[in-house]
Amino acid sequence: MWFGYARSELLPMQVRGAVRRAMHEYADYFGFGSGEVIIEPTAPEQVLRDMLAEVDRREPAAAVMTRLHQVARSWDIDLRRVFDADSPRTQALWKIMDAIEGAAGGHLIVPSRQHLTSLGPSGQAVLQRFTRTTNADLYFLEPVDRDLLAPLTDSEDARFPEIRQGERVLVESRVGAIPAVARLDALYELSRRGWPEMMAPVDALYLALVNDAVAAAEAVGVVAFGPGGADGVIRLLQRDDGLLVVELDESRPRVDEPSPALSALCAQADRYTEQGRTFTRCTLASELSPESTALSVGCRGER
């Protein structure tokens, strides 16, 4: 038995589907049995605060928050304490804990350590209880503890040089036995860059590239990636003209052409071998790439 757990405020709506798929693939690969993914909802008072702020953003003349603060002061209430929850909600996490204890063990999968930090006294209590439970195991899809949702800074963009003339890496991930995990890196990176409209076409390319490699490996009776398979690295690149490129780097030579299903997703598909490695590059059409006046660089993730 297994459960996937994530906090909604740390998981952009655009990536939730990919996170759910990654958790299911992870559990299937390791044979965890039946399970489900549970998203801890954001505290209602925080949702209400954000909704009121959005009303003021859309209609500044409404001055809803200002008027609420005035009423709160007249009632001798600190409105900030009303809206700011002392700690994130943990009801869903407690339900998971109860289920794992009732089953005498189970597996808990979370996107990153960040989803289990700063949970307050209630969250600390459930985690302590989890660690004391026999046959209860914890797994992180993203082993590197980093703020995936933080906006990029100029200094962060400047850290990574060009790897080829005219293009830079936005995000780079190793492709292991559970390819969906690598796809999360790209979705998180696009989210924090403010390019949600790029998520669907980029995710489709990631999936098609990996499926193309898996099909080619199966055709010759070998494992594509992971234990016993090739080393794989998948990269999301941006050219100096703003176009996005997804590149799969495999540690095996291939002579087959990119599949029609893969080629149909991009404006240009190229494959070449270099020193025993195969590089498959898919360039997205200009209408599927963000407008860019300068190159920018993100983080690198590994599996």
C-alpha cells in the first residue's frame, strides 16, 4: 500500500497532473501495490485572503482589504492573524498516517522535502509518529532540497554558461527507470519562469522522446534506461532567438530515424551520433516558444 502526498500551495495547478503520474509510475516500478495521491488543501483563510487580494487587483476602487482592516480595527481584531494560518493544514497527512498504521506499514511518496517542512507542531507530531512506525517508508521524487517555485534572479541566470553557441540549458535531468520524474523538472522550471503555456507542448515532447527511445531499445531486446540500460540525459534548451529545444542524450548509438509521432510534435527533429552517444533534438515551433529578448538559464536537476 502506498500514498502520494503534496501540499497544494507548493504545487502549481499546471503540474499536478504530472506529479500524480510520476507518483503512480514510481509506485508501479517498485511494486508498492495499490495506492492513491492526496493533495493537502490550502488553509481556507489563506484562500480567502488571496481571493480578496485578487478582487482588489482587478478592481482597485473596491478597496476590499482596506475596508476589512477598518472593520477589524473597530472590532479590536488583528486581521493578519485571522488570515495567516499559524502552520499549514495537516489533516490529510494525519489520515495517511492512520491508514499506514492500520495496515501495519506502507509507503509515502512526496515531491520533495519542502512538502514535509514548516508544518508546525501538528506536522512535526505526525512525522515523528511516521518515523516510529514499523515498515513505513518515505520516498522523495526530487532528492535535491531546493525552492522550485522561487522566481529566477539575474545572478542565478548568470551562473551557467552556454553549452553550445547560441543556446543555453534551462533545465537538465537524468532519465532513469522512472522517466516521469525527469518531466517534473521541466514543468517546475517553466512554472517558475512564468511560462505555463509552454508546459503542455514541452511535456508532450519529453514523453515522446522517452517513448521513442524505449521503443527503439525494446526492438533490439535491451533496456532503455535505468539499471542495465543506457545513461540518459534530457535537456530543455533555449536558443538565442527564443525558440525552445528538447534534447535527449543517450549513451548508445542509434541508426533509426525519429518516429513520426515524435516529429509531428516539433518544427524540426534531428538525430545524430557523436562518440558513441545519440542526440535527438526537437525544436518547438515559434508559436509554441516564449517571446524572449535575452537568454536565461535555470537550475540543473539530476536523478
